[in-house]
Amino acid sequence: MLEIYEDLKSKDHMPEIPESELSDEQVMVELTAIKKRLGNRVVVLGHHYQQDDVIAFADITGDSLELARKAAAIKDAEYIMFCGVHFMAETADMLSGPHQKVILPDLRAGCSMADMANRREIDVAWKYITECTSEKIVPVTYINCTAALKSFVGEQGGSICTSSNAEKVITWAMSQGEKLLFFPDQHLGRNTCFKLGIKLEDMVVYDPRRQHGGVTPEQIQKAKVILWYGFCSVHQGFNKSHIELWRQKDPERVLIVHPECSFEVVQGADLAGSTSFIVNTIRDAKPGTRFAVGTEINLVNRLARQFPEMDVVSLSPYQCLCTTMYRIRPRWLLESYRAIERGEPINVITVDDVTKKFALKALDQMLAIS
Ligand code: 13P
Ligand code: SF4
């Protein structure tokens, strides 16, 4: 009897206090302890847009391309805890080994841009566009999409791209055919194609909400690039007036933006690139350099804190927050960790084998190009 009592008293058998009843401080303490206990069994990946209290637990941080590469390189960990959004976790699942499980701590962490194109819409668009022209069209999807869309480009001999390798991937795609179909982000597509020397008048926008995408067969025949009508609601928050305001107020300030921003914003800025490009540019700048940054507010605020020798502010006076990235909280990380420790993992993201086959082909194509 005493033995049982002693056993019950031991820390390992103390009943778990539900996460919902823990204070934020207790969550951090518990999370620190459980991360230590599970050690290398779990690797935590954190996208740059995550909040500081989540980044504090990340073993690896990065942009989409870096995190995809890291997910592919992790060999020993049983679990990859992905602190980012759903499409990133799906990508990690496809690139990781069959002995590994990918966990998304909050299943509601989606991406509004990824929701702007689905497989049925893409199939309809592809049928119409390919019937309009005899020229070869190469499809490229931004990594911000579901695995089903990645699978589509794999089936059609296309590729995936991220914001940091879009130039290389689009250059490759244009060498494989006469036309490019780029989805779901029209802005990344337009900004990158323009940088590569393609004129705006050679690009058309296909809007899936309209009959035949709102484009005529003649427009398709004439165009080099067909852009999907998709965008990021967060980066849509930056506009030309913000650029003009800073140019007026502080002409020396470096304006640096993400290529998901509109054409006018990217053209008006000094620099544009992926989240890691933004991080590295600010990190490597001369102390005292002043930046106005056009990207998600958690990253901008972290950069301002991390590099006090610089002057880092948001390009917009309003908070451009990715509310879905924001859903990942230490509390849900703890819940996922506890489930792993119990041997009953939750929030496991898996892509079915049929989808995975061609999606992986497209992912491998991207990794080979970049
Ligand atoms: P990066 O690949 O630049 O990190 O971008 C991901 C993203 O979703 C930006 O909105
Ligand atoms: Fe998606 Fe935009 Fe959030 Fe990036 S910032 S995850 S594109 S909604």
C-alpha cells in the first residue's frame, strides 16, 4: 500500500493539470521541462512569422524553403513539430521519412492564400487554358498551396517554388515551354516575371470566380504568363501610399518588402525578398541603418528587438498580422508534446500516398533547381 502511495506521489505519476488550467507562465515552465525530457525525439521548426514565445522553443527557424530543406534533412527525430501553417506541415510530411510524424500544434493554422485555389478549380482552368493554345504551358505553384495542387504540377511536369527561389524556378519553367501558369499568388508571379524581363502586357490574370477565368482564348494565346487571381491578405495591407509617406518623411530609410506585396509596393521599395532575405539584410546592415519593412508584424517587431543598433519599423502604420500563424501558441505546443509523451500523438499531418507521389516529384524538382 505504502509503495503504491509513494509511487503516486512521485512526480511522474502526478495527474496532469489540463493545459487550459495552466497560467501562461506555468505553460512555459512545463513546456521547457517536457522538451528537455523528450530531447531529440522531437525537433521543433519555427517559421519567422511565429511569435517570440514560440520561437523560443524552436530548434530551427527559417523561411519556407529553409524549413522544407531542414525537414528533409532531419533523420533521427521521431517527430517534427511544425510551428507554421498547414501547407508547411504537409510539405514537411512529404519530405520527411516514413518513420517520422509531423505535428501541427493547432490544426486551424491555415493560410488564406492557399485557400484561394483548389484542385477542382485548377483542373477546370488547365482544361480551358490548354484548349486555347497549342503552345506548351508549364505550371508552377507557389509552395503556399495544398498538397493536391503540388501533385497537379508534378503530374504536369511543372515545379513548386518559394519566395526565395521563384526567379530560378520560373527561369527553368520558361526554358521548358512557351507559357507559364503561376498560382496561387499573382503578386509573387508578377513581381518575379517582371524582374526576369517579362513585360506586364505579356501577363494575364485568370480569376477562378469568373466564367473562363475572365480571359479570352486570344488573351491566352498572346500571353506568356497566366497568373492566378490569388493574394496574401496580410501583404495586401501594404500599399503605395505607405511607400510615398516614408519617401517623404525619411528619404534615407531603406524600404524592404516581401514579394507577396503588390507590384506597386515592390517597385516602390528598395529591396524585396523572402523572410530570410529580410532577416539577413537587416542583420548584415551597417549599424544605424533605418528600415521600414513590408511583411508580417511579428517578424518586424522581433527584428526591431533583435537589432536595436538599427532602426526597424513596419512599412504600414497598421498591424499586418498573419492571424493563422498567430494561432500557434506555447499552450498547444505543450498539448502536442504531452500527447507524444503519452504515446498518442495528436494533430498529425499526413498526405495520402497517391497525392504524395506527384507532389514529391514537384518538390524534388524545386529542390533540384534551387
Ligand atoms: P517565406 O518563404 O518568405 O518565409 O514566406 C512564407 C509566407 O507565407 C510569407 O507570407
Ligand atoms: Fe499565408 Fe499570407 Fe499568412 Fe503567409 S502571411 S501564411 S501567405 S496568409
